[in-house]
Amino acid sequence: MAGFYKAEYIWIDGTEPTAKLRSKTKIVPEGQAPPIWGFDGSSTNQAPGSNSDCVLQPVFVCPDPIRGGKHKLVLNEVLLTDMTPHKSNTRAACAETAKKYASFDMWFGIEQEYTFFEGSKPLGWPDNGFPAPQGPYYCGVGADEVFGREIVEAHTDACLAAGLAIAGTNGEVMPGQWEFQIGPIGPPAIGDHMWVARWLLYRIAEDFGVNATLDPKPVRGDWNGAGAHTNFSTKQMRASYEPCVEAAKALGTKAKLHIENYGHGIEGRLTGQHETASYKTFSYGVSDRGASVRIPWQVARDKKGYIEDRRPNANMDPYVVARLITDTVCSAASAKGGSKASTNGASKAKIPAKKKVAAKRR
């Protein structure tokens, strides 16, 4: 339509225990930025019918790779009509925490696992029974091992066209299961890019008659779950090794709080099997995918870099996870004078053995 563009307004609703994405289209005159808009919160678990208006405040705008042309995707924070954050708005708190600890220059990279479903079964699975056991599917190739690659390629291209910080994709351990990575990027942008990438995944899968799910344990039994391994670093961690170890230790001091906020159904995924540590304990170690937190071997060798929190579920809220990690790690470092720590040279700290700390049940 000449003189106008379509703006797809995207927001996160109030569904519990796991929020859903919603979107609707606004026609906006060319040359005009997407304005504040609104919606019926009584239909999204965000308001009662007697006082149903909620506000959409644009916070991240990018090209719409599906419609093309001048059309845009518009991610929004949800506000109340007094222009304060709605209780379902987790971005606002993430932004405040990021501002508080801006001197640490926190970076995040999130590995988003997900599973394609066709009807009631994972894509590529037989109508009755199960496929061959796990083993050949991870980063596999061939029609007998890979299912949904054409959707993955379309999604990757869309993320690139939208200008999102997508870093890669790969087939995962369970057939029909995939992963894409977003980052490195700071908070709250890591959440902005991840939520838009999720929306694009769902929307593109529509065109193939397939559903993409973030269920952390989509198939019960001897099959891997789906996580959102979260890699992160402060500027101190990127300069020396000791802050990497201290960050891992800091996460252990608030293990229960993090587990409670890392996605619904986490107990079913963090069992101590299938490349997970039990949700009941906290551990960290070098090159250990059975630990709660992994220090990559390259980091131990180079004496600087980042660490990976392997606990977040695929269905986690990236704003919540980024906020918690930033607050836990940076507050601990600040208490030790970490915000003033030297970023010159590599620490001579020894590579730690795997450490375990008991965490209370939820």
C-alpha cells in the first residue's frame, strides 16, 4: 500500500506458568515511527474485563523479513494505562539491572533449543513407536537423521534479514530437535533479539504446517530435554581467569533462586542425566557438560573468556535469566571490589576441580 507500511506489534502476554507471544498488525504512515498502541488485556491474561486496556510501548524495531519491503517488526513492553510497567513486563527490571551494573559491560549468548512437532509427534518420528535411539542426530546429515532443515534455513535467513544477532544453528541430540544461538549482546537487548527470533520461528513454521515448541522435556523417557544454555561474561572475565571462577562460585550462592526462575518444568529436565546436573545440587567444572555451570576448556587454557550456565530451560524468559545472572555475578564482584578490578593480564588461578554445593528443594 503506497504511503504506508505494516508494523507487526509483538508482545509477551501474562500466561502462567510460561508466557506466550502475541502479535497484531498496525498500518503506519511512511516516515512515522511505530507509535504507542494498545490491546485487550482481558484476552491475554493481563487485565480483568472491567479494566481491560493495556499499553504497547515499542522498544525494539527491525525489518520484517516475512513481508519484506518497508514493513517492520515491533517488539513492545506492556504498560499499564498510567505508563508504569505491567507486572508481566520482565524487560523493565532487566533494563534497570543492566543500567545499575553497566560498568561491567555484561555480554550474553543464549543457545535456544526447540523441537518441531507435526501434530502430536515430533517431526520425522514414526506414526507408531519411536525412532532409533539418540546418537546420529546431533549435527547429523541425511534424510534419515535430519528433519526440518528447510524450516531452520528459512528461520536463519529471516533472522539475518531482520538484523538479529543470530550466531549459528545446529541439529540437536533428539530427532526433530534443533538449536539457534543469539549473541553476544548485552542486556536487555539479548531478550529483545531472542523474543523476536522466537516469534519468527513460530511464524515461519506456520507456513510449513509445523509447530515449534520450547517444552523442556517434549518426550519423556531416554531422550534429551530442551534447554537454553546461557553463556555470559563481564569485561573482567574477558580479561582474566579468576573472575570467571568467581562468577561460577557466585551463581552457586543463589542456586535455589535461579532454579525457581529458569523455566517451568525444570525438575523434569535437570535430572542429572542427558547432559544435565540435578536441580537439587549446584556444580561447576571445566569442560563438564554434566555440571550446572561449565567453564569451557578454551577459557581455562587462555585464562580469560566466559562461562556457561547450563541450567535454564528452553522455555525460560531471557529477560529474567539475564537479570538474575547480571545481578548475582556483578553484585558479588562489586562486594569484592570487582568493578575496579584490573583488566590487564591473565590470572594465574588454577583450573578448579568440579565443585558441588547442595541446593534446597523447591
